Amino acid sequence: MDIFLGPLLNILLIVISFLRWAIILSVILSWLINFNIVNTYNQAVNMIGDLLFRITEPFLRPVRRLLPSTSGIDFAPFVLILILLFIEMVLGQIGFKFFGGRF
């Protein structure tokens, strides 16, 4: 069981970390687009924005449904990052408990 659970926890932590960074990059890119620093007519910017949207939106949509609507400020990325950090800490504690920090 240790042979299977340790690598599985590592992969889950990597995926959570990747998703957290994708959310942060998505927020930064949305700010750059909204303040007209980058242009979505640029094909590279459009492709990166579309990729980040496709990665993050399935996770952000349920959080947006639960949060009350605010005028112009989207708190869903912040809340989702907090949820992901909580899950990461729980998985870290599980790994520490079962593997003594060596997972």
C-alpha cells in the first residue's frame, strides 16, 4: 500500500500546485488584458488565455455559483486558491502521518 499511496499523494500535490499557478497566471493575464497592456488580437496571447481559461474555468465555475455576486470583482480565484491550499495541507498531513514526511 505504501508503494502506491506515496506516489499518488505526490502526483496529487503536483496537480494542485499546477492548478494554483494556472489560476494565478489567469488572474494576471485578465488584469493585463483589462488594462490594455496586452492585446487579445495577438495570437499568442489569445492562445495562452484560452488555455488558461480551459484549465481553470471548470474549477472556478462552481465556486462562482456559491459566492454572492459583487460588482466587478471576482473573488472566486482567491477562494479557490484557499481551498486548494487547504487540500494541499490535508494531503501533506496524511503523507506525514503515514510516511513520516518521506512520500
